[in-house]
Amino acid sequence: MNREDISEIRDALIKAAVKQWFSIKEGAAYLGISASKLYKLVEAGKVRHHLVDSKIVFSRADLDVIPLRPGRSIDEALNDVVKRLRKGAKEV
């Protein structure tokens, strides 16, 4: 990991630490999974969610009870977050 990666991770963690509500995209990045995987979890009734103006949102508490994938190292999880952040920045 280089300094840019570390800086992006730090910024994402600070933002996530104060954020209480997440969209699908933000929730997926927070969990380190794809948005489509999070949609599947919602459809299967495996994650609590709320509807605000017909949009799915999650509270931090809803997301914090979802276990991370077993056997996944913290480095892998952080690298996934950096990739998703970079991809999201390019889409904006």
C-alpha cells in the first residue's frame, strides 16, 4: 500500500465513523462487498433496511451486524475499499 492508498483509507474511515445512514452504494463500500451483493442480501431478507423516498438506506447498526466474509484478511478488505472508492470517484 502506498501513501495515497493509506490517505484514501483514512478519509473513508473518518467519513464512515461519523456517517449514520448509508445508501446501497455506500453500504456496499462500507461492508467491502458489491452493490449487487447487498441488493441480494436485502431481497433475501438477510439485512435490515429502510425506505426513504422509495430509496433503500441502512443505518450503521444494520450494517454492523453483517459478518465479513470468513478468511478475508484486513488488507484484502481495505484494498477492496480503496478500489471501490476510486471507481466511485471516477463515476461522479
